[in-house]
Amino acid sequence: MTDVPAVDPSRLNKARTLLEAVMRVYHRAEATGVENLPHSGALLVGNHSGGIIAMDVPAIALAYWKRFGVERPLHVLAHDLLTMGPLGTFLGSLGFVKATRENAQAALRAGGATIVFPGGDFDVYRPTSKIHTIDFNGRTGYVRTAVEAGVPIVPVVSIGGHETQLVLSRGEALAKHNPIAKLARSKYAPITFGFPWGLTMGLPQLPLPSKIVTRFLEPIDPAALDNDVEAIDALVRERMQSAMDELAAERRFPIVG
């Protein structure tokens, strides 16, 4: 059963205006490679950074809307908690959908693009010591989704989003006794240092004004690799890691960029 809420163009335009101001002024966001976005359906695969308040989603979305406008469908596969209650209704009107294979298929077949972060909470809570590491924790379901939908995979790499706070540990052992982690059905209770809580476990920190740079890579056609899930996943991660290394080499200072 699919559950892909209709996007509200008027509400999306208002959200876009606000996000543009935040990302342009506060995060000084830049995006390159937007010409690699195909005009038909595509699965955008990104690294996930910044903890609970991850700014990589608006960075990708704004670049997409700048190229195609808000009229062309763009969906974000999201955690269950972001698709429940009044918040879920609001985010659903902006393009967020519950992260299931069925919803991803339906969104992709609508002819637009769908954003997925295969690493999920494992990636978004990676320690700062691994800030520039692409690691999906062995998750390859995104490849099967693209294969079944018959769409290309567009790898997307962002840098700067994981500088919005300091992540000391994913806190796997602590998560077993942390009510926030249990509520979120997460294996992690990250130990972070940031604003406004200083050193904390599991509480969301407000993002520091880190410069965020996003790069869209060339599309990968799964059929060109005989729909081999492992080979496609390896190629996606290889290209993303190479791009991340290049972006990291160009970065001069944390937060400043």
C-alpha cells in the first residue's frame, strides 16, 4: 500500500522562500553539477549529515527547484516520526513521504525525483572523526528501488552539513537506555557538542552557520551494469567518496568553508 501525499504548491513556494533565505545567508549554500539532473524520474542518493536537524535536504531541494521549479515533483523519503501527526501532514504537503519501497516506487513513477539517504541514522550520526567518509552501513535497498522503478541513480555529495555540531560518538550502547532513542526507534543516542545544549546525548542541537557545498554527480544507469546490485552500490559509493575527497581538499576551514 502506498502513501504519497499530494504536494501543496502554494505552501511549497512559501517554504522555498524561507529556505532560500536561510541557506543563502546562514549557510552560504552553493551547488554544482545541477546539469546532471535528468528531466525524467531519478533517484537522488546522498550522504546524510548534521544530526536530527540535517540541512542537506534543503540544500539539495533548493538546487533542484532552481533548475526545474516547484511544479516538478520532488519527494524525500523520511523517517516515520516525520510523517506522523500534524508535523507529518505539514511535511507531506512539502514532499516528504514515509520511507518505504512502495512509496519510493510510486513517487518515482510520478516522473519527478526522489531523495534517499541510504545511510540513515547511521550516517547522520557518524562521528566527526569520520566526517568525510561515505558509508551506507551495507544498505543497498536504494539500488533495488531504482532498478524496479527503471530510473537512473544520481549520486549527490554535500560537505559542511556535518560541521554544524561536533559528534563524539553514535552512542550505540547508551541508546539501549535512552528514552529519546527508543521513541525514535533508533539504535543510536549520539553524544554531541553544539548549540544550545553544549555536551548532550540525543538532544537536537541547532545548526552552526557552516558553509554547505553540494555537488550532483553524473547519473548511473543500473541497466548498464546489468542491474547488479552490489556492483552498482560499489560504483555509487566510489564516485561519492571521490567527490567528497575533492570537496574536502578544497575546504580551507571548518564552518567558514
